[in-house]
Amino acid sequence: MTKKTAPNKKDVNGKNVSEMMPQIEKKIDFFKDVIQKTIIHVQKNKFLDILGISDVCSCIERLGELSIRLHV
């Protein structure tokens, strides 16, 4: 019986995944910020009667789903 070892996880450039974590976290923070700003902008557009309530609800629901995916 031979023991199998998992290969090291490396990206295309040969970098270890742990070396890329700061860059990944920075991008996640960027997208969280974009989602938050988009929600605020959508709410302002609702207040100005640019968007209807169904559009606002749909948009905020989808943005919420994206936000949950980022936190996983």
C-alpha cells in the first residue's frame, strides 16, 4: 500500500496559494466596497424615483447574494 500525497497548490506563475492570499483578500475587500456603494446608489435612485421598488428589491437581493458569496 502506497501513501498518496496531495500536490502543492500552485498557480500558473508558480506561486504558492498562501503567497497570493494578501492579493486575494485585497480584491475581496474591493468587491465588498463596490457592492456596498452600489446598494447606496440604488437606494438614492429609488428616493429620486429613478428606479421602481421591484428593481430596487431585485438589485439589492442579488447584491446581497454576491456579498454572502464573498464572505464564504
